[in-house]
Amino acid sequence: MRTENQIKSKINEMTLQRRSLETRLAPLSEDDPGRPALASQLARLDDMIIMLEWVLNEPVGKYHA
């Protein structure tokens, strides 16, 4: 199990990666052959960041009553 600081560090690292991908993606035209791969990487990175944020802010209580 990772500590809270490790998770926050990983979120920061992934956020920097996301900014880098966004910078690389911005100048590409819609029909550029490299665009789908970068967009896919960006979507996966966003999903991983959301999951780590969920771990930090884990809901309290029961899902099923």
C-alpha cells in the first residue's frame, strides 16, 4: 500500500506528463496520423490520475445501504 505522499507525488508526476502530452497534441491537425495515439495516451493518463485522486479522497460510508 502506498502512502499518501507517494500517491500525491505520482499524481504530480502524471500531471506533468499530461501537460507534456497536451503540448505535443496542440499543434497537430485533426487529420495528423499521430494524433489518435497521443489522444489515447492522454485519455489513459487522465483515467489513472482520476483513480489516484479517488484513492486519496476515498468515499466514506457504504455503497449499498
